[in-house]
Amino acid sequence: MAGRAQPSGPAGSGGGAPGLLPLLLLLLSAAAIIPRGDGQNLVTEDVTVVEGDVATISCRVKNSDDSVIQLLNPNRQTIYFRDFRPLKDSRFQLVNFSNSELRVSLTNVSISDEGRYFCQLYTDPPQEIYTTITVLVPPRNLVIDIEKETAVEGEEIELNCTAMASRPATTIRWFKGNKELTGKSEVERWSDMYTVTSQLLLKVGREDDGVPVICLVDHPAVKDLQTQRYLEVMYKPQVRVSQNYPLQGLTREGEPLELTCTAFGKPQPTDMRWLRVDDEMPQHVVVSGSNLLISNLNKTDNGTYRCEASNAVGKSHADYMLFVYDTTATTEPAVHDSRAGEDGAIRSVDHAVVGGVVAVVVFAMLCLLIILGRYFARHKGTYFTHEAKGADDAADADTAIINAEGGQNNSEEKKEYFI
């Protein structure tokens, strides 16, 4: 009868006592009708195991009264009756047997072993409790597929990471270097297994060249399972112009000037050239590879000198603005700086413009001071004129002096005015 432990196991194993068979029949028949309870005196725990590992099932009795303990598989076949194994599966081995515990190990666990296992205790009334074995299967394979082995700066590429045949379905995480990124996952189920594919869209720049993209798996059956691919990104040259001589000094008439152009890109730039912006290159300028040399500077050399570099991806440039000073110049100018560009270099601010702005401000302040001076001078003269008012109308000199100095009446009026 399916779902019932077979009595032939113990009796057929040979050498049993003649009275053992009726006893087993009685006990196993009772096992078929034992109701599942809460295991008042019988305890066990669920087991989670990785495929291929060992699962240990323990049936324990809290307060033992020497009752018989039995372990059954999900098909209700007896695995162990006390310390006897009727089931002919050598993967089950007795770990411990006593009046209070029956502990059994199951080696090389597979998906087919998953399910409920029953612990039975023949008390009055009988008790039964079950434990569940859950089998975890780690991903069989972890692979990253990349849309393009070599990408160009600014492109968006697609990467796919696949974790095959796992149980339960795995979670895939993406990292670029130490930065976590977000992908989009799809899960497919095949029988009891799951295959997960995660897609990542990534816009790459030159800073990504040589950086690893990591696909990492989160799964209870495995730790630190990951795979990675290194990005290969091509980009336009980065160009820089530096002044070798004079080193952070004035570019004076009659003295030499030496500039060096450096360019880095992927692939490495193969074409590099010097030119003068908006004018022809002076005949006395010597260009040797990445170097530009002017042995005897003069005012006609003033202008912007450009170094251009190109590779298979594109072209870039950097500019150097030259201003030749008189031989009498003593003020140290700002160091010439070059700026790399793709369509045009960032032009430096001319020192003459700054000087002009300062001169205009000084001139405006002088004009303001003159206007204020004249204004105050005019108002001061008016005051003195009012002080002497009345002297012109005097009949003689004495009267004029009295009127000019302010007589008694005028004095009173002036006092009144100030009060």
C-alpha cells in the first residue's frame, strides 16, 4: 500500500526473532493512521542543504519514556525504525540513536530528496511531526556577453550576464569598478530550475578604458560568485602644449622660445602638426616633431600657435598664445597656458586689456575729483559774497566798513539766521 511503511524490511533482513514480525505489523499499521499533531513531546527542525552536501535529520523526545522512534521519507517509507534501517538506500546513515533521539544523515543530497520527512513516536496517544528538507542549487554557469569588444567614447553598449540552472532564482548585481549599477533581469523556469539573465546598458567614456565590469550573484547556495569583463574604450587625443624655454619667464625680443606638444589617445595619435591660427607660420620657426622652436623672438611672432593631433577616432588641439615683450620689460607676466580643445582652444586674456581697464577706472576717478573740487569751490565763493553784501551801497568808506563787517542790525540778523 502506497504511503505506508513496509513490514518486510525488518523481518526480511534476516535473523529476527519469530515474534518480531507481528509486533512490527501492529506498530506500522498504527503508523498509517497517526494524526499529525503539534509534537507535544517530539521536536525537530527544518533542514536547508546545498545540492551534493549532507543533510542531517534529528527526531528528539523532550521527556523520554522509552517509546519507539521512527523516521519516514516523503513517500512514507520507513528509513529508520529505532536503530534499524529497512530502506535500502545507503546514503542514509545512523548518526545517533538513544531513547531520546534518532539522528540520521543523508549524503549527496539531490533535488529528488526534497520534501517532508516524518518523525513518529509510539506513545499513547501516538505523536508525529515532520521536518522539511529544502535543496538549494547554485548557478551552473555565470557568463558575461558584451555587445562590442571595443567601444568608442560616447557610445552606449549592452552587456548581458546569465546565471544558469539555479534554485531558487538568483539575483544578479552589476558593478563598474566599485560603483554599483542597475540592470534589468529576466527569469526563465525550466522544470524546477531557474535561469536568470540581466541586461546592462552602459554609456562609456575614456575614463572607463581598462575598468572591470563585474557581474555578481546573490544566492543562498553560494558566496562570492562573480565574473568580470574589462572595458576597452577608444577616444580622441588629449593635447597639451608646454613651454620649455624660457621656463616661466618673459618672452622677450631677441630671446629663444621652445614649445613641446604632448598627445595621448586610444589608439595613440599618429599625426601631429603645428600651425599658426589666422596667419602663416613665420619662416624662421623650426618645427621638429612635437617641438616648436623660435630662436630669435620679435614682435611679428605675436599670435596663437596651435598643436593638432589625430587618431582613428578623431582630432583635437591645444593653443598657445604668444606675446613678445620689449627687452626692457621687467614685470613677470602670467605663465602662458595652453588649453586642449576639439573645435577651438580657449583663448587667454590679453594683459593689455586688463591694463586698459585699470587706466579707464583711474581716469574716471580723477575726473570725479575735479568736478567735486569745482563744486565745493563755487559754493564757498557764494558764501563770502553774501557776507560782504551791503558794502557796495555804502555812502562812504566808514559806512562800507561797518556794513561789510556787519553792523548791529546785520549782526542781529545773522544771529537770527544761524539760530
